[in-house]
Amino acid sequence: MTQTEDRTSLSTEDTPLVPIEKIVSLCKRRGFVYPNSEIYGGVSGIYDFGPLGVELRNNIRRYWWWSMVQLNDNVVGIEGSIITHPRVWEASGHVENFVDRLVDCKNCKRRFRVDHLPAENLKQNKCPVCGGELTEPRTFNLMMETYIGVVEGERMKTYLRGEACQNIYLDYDNVLKSSRMQIPFGICQIGKAFRNEVTPGNFLFRQREFEQWDLQFFVHPSEMQKWFDYWKAFRFEWYQGIINHTDRLRFRAHGPDELAHYAKQAFDIEYRSIIGWQEWEGIHWRQDWDLSRHSQFSGQDLSYTDPETKERYIPWIVETSGGVDRTFLNLLLDAYEEEPQSGKDKEGRTVLHLHPWLAPVKVAVLPLQKNKEELVTTARDIHNRLKRLMVAQYDDVANIGRRYRRQDEIGTPFCVTVDFQTLEDQTVTVRERDGMTQIRLAIDELQGYLVEKVMWR
Ligand code: ATP
């Protein structure tokens, strides 16, 4: 199976880039995302996920796990802890180097990351918004500190992990010894990371608490290029397979000034939205840097002995590192469309063209009228059967057109309507979200039809 499923039913025409405010408003209104601690005024760069948001997040995570771990025989998964031994962050270089340089505008008080300032403003020491004078750059470490222990004075300072992938290096040797993996093989993880970002913003794009997904793929140095190219192509195809506007996806090669000293090359997979071309995921050539550093700092030899040739070496690593939250945001930006009035829909509608695999609700079951007992009983019965297989909503409030539009706005790919014909011939109307086409299907065929359409295969 290829990852890029045939989605010819979706419109491929380019639609205008969606303002982030529209997504923020939809997310709050329909229960995808809420500002954290809102009743206390909120915390910048931290969000909570509501009933639909949690479904979408779970589907995103599950789809990544399914295609990275479940489908690849040479990849396994772990789930590491958020807090680790503090030496981990010395070995990784985060305590020393995980910093952002920051300037403030003396006039409008806005704050900017030096590496995000246009070159011209940096040269002239001028605020890009109001033209005011900028302060000298100051350096901030992004690691969030915490303490373990109860007795004051004996508590150990450590950190909430600044990137999730460190657990994979820490568990590498245990995975090797406890599973039947041999090089080349990979370890995947999805988990929270924390950064004291100096300029959080653009909704979920840059947060202080967020969730990353990583593959660390361990190889013999002579095979590094081959596997780097393999995962680079794989990950690009993965993103192509979940969006509508594939022309908004590209690779950006890191320039020599961006590359880590051990990296021969690195690429960002970027997506173009209203905030410009931005990183969605990074594909990194990490060589033997991580395992060498942890060997050195821990005193434990993390080299690998080839079972056949007996050659001993520190494995090199290909990393693919992205995030659940940026995927969540980019998917909504990519899927959102305000369709004008047309012959098919007299009022116009807002629709989320989410991939059916990822949509938070897969099907809505709607009795044509709620005051006709037989219609309601049949619809309830269908709903009860479907909800065991997939997230299914029952809705009998308002006229059928409004109910369809409510489902379109949250991206539900199918609506099943129970009408008077149902009572005669045991068939229902199945209405598809994107084309608004309708077919008639026997109730007995419904489960198989929907499973085929909305579950990944
Ligand atoms: P940026 O240059 O945007 O700060 P980065 O290069 O530091 O990102 P990585 O450390 O490579 O990012 O993290 C890997 C992935 O984690 C990113 O591609 C992104 O999807 C996600 N990510 C990183 N920082 C954040 C954040 N503050 N909020 C949400 N997602 C993030």
C-alpha cells in the first residue's frame, strides 16, 4: 500500500491561505482547543484540547505510529519519561547551548528572536514593526527547570525535557538487548517537550509545552546516505498523503551556517500557510554524535558489535523529528474552507476537508425528523452499532441542512440520514462531505462501507 491514498474526490483547486484567527475561533467554538487556565487569564504558549481536539490529536498520533512503527518491521517504539537525570542535558549540550538570542524594542516593547529578524532590521538595529531602537541581544536558555526531592537544600535540580528524542538514546542499549533488533533499525517515540520559548505565538505553532514525534534510525556509517535518503523521501510522502494542498509542501536544505558540526546535511519539510514557509519536520544527519556523547558522559560503552562480522562501531543516526501540535495546526489550516453559496448549498458553508482517517468524528447519524418515533428508534439503533467501530455522533437537533453544515464544519466525512424510505426498504442516505454527493445504501452494508472509507488500511 502506498501512503498517498487516492483522494480524487477532493478539490485540488488552490484556495486562499486561511488567517490563523479563523482557526483559533473555530477551535474554541467547536471544542478543539482552548487557552490553558483561561479563567485566570491564560498562560502564553500553553493550550488545552477539547472533546474534538483530543479525538483529532489521538488520530494524528495513531496514524503516525501505525505508519512508522506498525508497518515497518525494523522499527520499534518506546515511551520515555519527561524527567531524566540532569547529566543527560549536559551530554546533549542543552545546558550550555540551548539558547535563543533576544532583543526588545525600546519603543513598542515587542520582543524578537535575533534569528527571526530580517537582516536589514538587524543591521540597522531597528524594530521591524514600529522602527524603534532595539536593545542589545540577550541570551536565554530554553530549558525549563524543576527539582526532585523533598528536603530543602538536598533537592536535585533537573529539567523538563527540551526535546523528546533524548530518551531514545538513553534506552537504545536496553532496546537492543531486550528486543531482536539488529542494525539497521529504528526507535520511535511520541512525547511532550518543554521549551521556555521567548516568543511563543501563532497559536499552536510555537508553544512552551508541545508534543514531538521522533524516529532515530541506527545504521552502519557506510549506509548513512542510503537511509537518510530513504527516510527523507518517506516522511515527505507521509505529509503529502494527509493534506489537500500538496503544492504547499517543500524541502528546504539547511545552509552551511545552520548545520551542526557533525551533520553532512539536514532538510526541513516546510508547509506554506498564512505565516509563510515554516518548518513542519526536520530530517537530520546526526552521525555518531548522540551515542558518543552519552557514552562519554555516562561511562557506559554504547558501541555495537555486528553479530556476523564482529565489527565494533558507534552507530550513526538518521533522525526525523516533527510534532503533533504543528501537524494539528497545519492540518486545520490546510483543510479549512469557506465555500460560497452554490446550487448544492444555498447558504454556503464552512468545511474542514480533513482526511477521513484523521477526522475527529467519522460519521453522524441523523433521523430526518425527531418527532417520528420509528425514525428515531432506527437512527439510534444504527448509531449504537456504528459507535462500537468508530467515533459516531447522533444528532436530531435542527433541520437536516443545518445538521449537515454542523458536521461539515468539524470535518465529519459522512452523514447517514434515516428517512421515510428507510422504514420501507431498510436503506439510508449516505452523504459525503466534500462533494456533498448522496448515495442510497442498505443498513446492513453500512458498517463495511464506512470501515473501508474511514479506517487506514
Ligand atoms: P524552530 O526552528 O521552529 O524553533 P526547531 O528546529 O528548534 O524549531 P526541533 O528542535 O528540530 O525544532 O523540533 C522538531 C519539531 O518539533 C519541529 O519540527 C516542530 O514540529 C516541533 N516543535 C519544535 N518547537 C516547537 C514549539 N515551540 N511548539 C510546537 N512545536 C514545536
